[in-house]
Amino acid sequence: MKTYNDYLTGYKRGFIGFTTLSVLAQSCLGAIAAMFILMGGTSIWHMIQLFFVTIFCMGFNAAVLSQQKPKFVFAFLIVSFSFSIFFSLLNIHYLFA
């Protein structure tokens, strides 16, 4: 929990700069996850995965644009990154097939 609080404090201190960088990084990571998902096909399972990645990426961008509190934006960033990384790792085997 100390690590989370340290990162949150740093994020709050440089909120404007970190928000700009996190929107860029999170959008790129979400796009990579979407690419890996779609490389697997268009079955219902893949569309459900794509739905979650897209919703969390768009949700984070909406939280930034609607100027939510830094703690909420930071938490949403972590959730969005986690979903994108999880689904990327789940579907990365299509890259080597």
C-alpha cells in the first residue's frame, strides 16, 4: 500500500503532465491489446474481450476529460492498464502462430 500511496502522491503532484503521458500510453496499450484480440478472430469471446478493453480505455479518457479527482483518475489508469495487459498476454500467442 505504501508503493501505491507514493505513486499516487507523485501523480497528484505532476497531474497535468502525467495525465497527458498516461492518456498517450494507455491509448497505445489499448490499441495493442485490441490488435492482439482481433488477430484471434471475431468470435463472441473475442468481441467480449474487445468490449472490455475498449470500455476501460474510453472510460479512462472520459475521466481525464471530465476532470475527475486525481485519485479516481489514477485508480482508473491502473484498472485500464491491467485489463489491456491481461488481454494482451491472453492473446499474444496469435502473434507467433
